[in-house]
Amino acid sequence: MKPAKILLLGAALLAWPLGLAAQTFQNQTEASGTLNNGLYGTGLAWGDFDSDGDQDLYVTNWATAVSVPKNALYRNEGSGAFTDVAAAMGVEVVSNSSAAAWGDYDNDGDLDLYVADFFDQDYLYQNNGDTFAEVGRTQAGIDVERRGSTTSVAWGDYNNDGWLDFYLGEYYYNNELYQNAGDGTFDQIVDLGVNDRRDADDVSWADYDNDGDLDLYVVNRQQENVLFRNDLSGGTPAFVALAASPVADKGIGQAAAWGDYDNDGDLDLYVGNVGANALYRNEGSDTFAEVGAQAGVRQNNGVGWLTAGVGWADYDGNGYLDLLLANGADRQSQPVVLLANQGDGTFSNATTGAGLSAVRGFYAGVGWADYDGNGSPDFYLANGATLGSRLLQNDAAVQGYIKVRVKGKTHRDAIGAVVRLLDAATGALQAYRQVLSGPGSLELIFGAPAGPYQVEVRFPGSATAVVKDAVQAGDQLDIEEP
């Protein structure tokens, strides 16, 4: 597995006071057919690749002394069961894969797949409906030849031209930005100042400053992280590295995730490290405050985690985003940690109350998705050891949630779209989300403790909002750009 995720912590974990949870999770791994047993799971990506309305799952794997590192594509059969169709669909990848991401790069209405490889050349798979065609290695003009060792990948339309671009985090080489030319090819961009040459372990696009373009965050191992602000003007992007920003975390970084945990209408940032983690509250005007300790999400009674994956979701439907930490990676068995947002700026440890106290492992990644279609967020853990990965089903009822699926006019999967949940009577903001590339689903799930609501969607590059009125808890909305 990636060298960034093989460090040991010397101290034992101490127990936190237990919080109460309204929902619990059931282990459906074996029943669903997603155990991934005998393989080192390095990462995952949820996405509806066959456009049938339910969430499928791609899992990346690593070689062991006794196993072949085949990746898996678990097609959701809609009955709680999955079938591994990776070989049949042509995306099995027998190599040491480190990450994957879904994105509709050719704007034909279905999700394509990028697979990062640590030792060999990466793979770009074009979705042709019945199967996938590998075009990154074989099609002229798509230059994804191996230079460094790729650890991470994220899709994002950084120049708002309606075509998805991608960014690669690398070891032993510069990070790489590839711009979609709109004709099936990509151009490597080297003059925007984002080709960071440090050991990147995670990368993510998000519009943290709400100016309508995607900014870029890079997590570096044992070196400062960096936030690149995108100052797009007239279709011309320009990035500014906010080196003095508090989010230039200097820990042993492994993962990061954006989410508006305080429901104030901008994205905050959680960074997972080896040791103490960090929660950066977005204060606006390029400023962040590190509030991890006061929020109760920094470390465990003075002992840090080995956090290799981070995911935000409102698992209990109270209207506030909660945190899930995938801990351990491939060298130390640790518990998954669920931190429940209390709505007052603090979190409580809800791991035991949610039925997760026995979920321990060498977890390298986590992603939320409503795989069973009941409206509430479930999650999958990639296990960085041969003990098997885990699928945990949320037992919450559909009535407590609103699901929003958006589709752009040209940029079909609408990565970068902004969705606001508003009180229908007052117009007050209730929750804020962005559609972002990552392990989790592109569907957005809002906890809906009261109502009725109004849902407002702003698509990338568009100044016009699409508004849905009279939205109730339990609704599942499909919203298209006009």
C-alpha cells in the first residue's frame, strides 16, 4: 500500500465518553457480496455507472505476498446485493491501484472512471454503456503516462468551460493538472502554479470562497498542505497559493474532506492526520479558524488517530453534518470513529451508540452513499489489510431525509454545483452542500427534521438558480439545468 499510510502510533487508544445516536448501522458486507476478502483495499468510489438509479461501488486494491491485486466493480442489483462485474466491464485492473474517481468527462450522460496506479501508468476508462474502453493508455491525445507515483485523483471543471478536468496527487514527482479539451483529449497544464512537488496523499476540488469557481486543496505527507484559490476571470483561471492560511496543516497528512458543518453557507475543512486531526472553520475572506479541540474532533483524550479516510454525512437526520473517520490504514488496527454533530459547534463520540464499536480494522478509505435507496446515508470502508472491507447500512427511515440528484446541461454530472436547503416560509438557510468529486456519492442527502423546504441549485458557470418549492422530508428530487 501507499507509503503514506504505513506509520505506527506508539500509544494505545483511550475510550471517549459515549454519545447517544438516534440511528444504528448494520453490517451487510457478506450479505451484500462486497466483502473484498483477502485483498488490501486502498480506496473506493461510489457512482451510478449504469444509470439505473442506484449506487454502484468501485474498490481499488493492493498486492500482497499471496494475493493478486484485482480491483472490483460492484454493480448494485437494487435488492441489497451487489455483483462484481469488473472483469466483464473491462475495469478489473490487475495492478497496485491507489485511488479511483467517477466523472462524466465526455458529457455523454454516463460516468467514466479514472484509476490511479502507484507503480505503473494510470488508467482512464470511457463508459460506453455495455462496457468500458481504456483510453488513457491507448488513445492518442490523452496523455496520462506515468511520471511519479499517483496517490489520489479528483475531477473538477476548474475553468468552467463545461468539461471535467482532473488533478493528480503524486509521490516523487510534481502533481499534475489535466485540462479537458472537449474533443476526447486532455492537455497537461504546467503554467498555473499548481504543480506542487511534494508527497501528496489527497487532493480535492471545492469552491470554499463561493465565487463560482473550484479551488484546490492538497494534503501533503509530513510537509505543509496547500490551498490554491482559483481567481477565474473571463474564462481564464489563475491560482493563488494561500501559504499563510491556517489550513496549511503541517501534520502527517493523509486525507481531507469539505463540508458545511455549521450551516452558515460556506465549506469548512476537516484534515485527517497521523496523530491529531484538524477542523478548520471557514470564516470568509480566505481565513479559517482551527477549532478541532473545542469541537471535540481533534484527538481521543490526548491520543491521536491514524486517520486515512474522512467523510461528512448527516447520518442521524438532525440537519447537521456528522464526521466519520476511517482509521488504521495497513499497519495498525483501529476503530472506525463516528462523531455526531450536536448543532452547537461541538461533536460527541457516537461510535458505540450507533452500533459501530466492534468495527475495527486497517481502514484506508471511507465513502457515504444511499446504496439501499431508502434516503438515508450508508457507508463503505476500504480495509487496508486482508480482513475484508465493510458495508454498513443505516437503519434510519426515509422520512427524515431529502435526496437531491442534479444533472447539468453540458457538464452532465454537475460536479461543482451548489445546493441550498431553505426554510420555505422564511427563506432561511437550513443546510448547504456542493457536488464534489470524492469517494462518496454525487447524490446529496440532507437531514430534514422540519419542513416544508425550498431547494435552490446553482450550476457551474451559471448565474441562474433552479428552485424547487414545497419540498418535504422523504422527497427524492431529480433537478436538471434548464
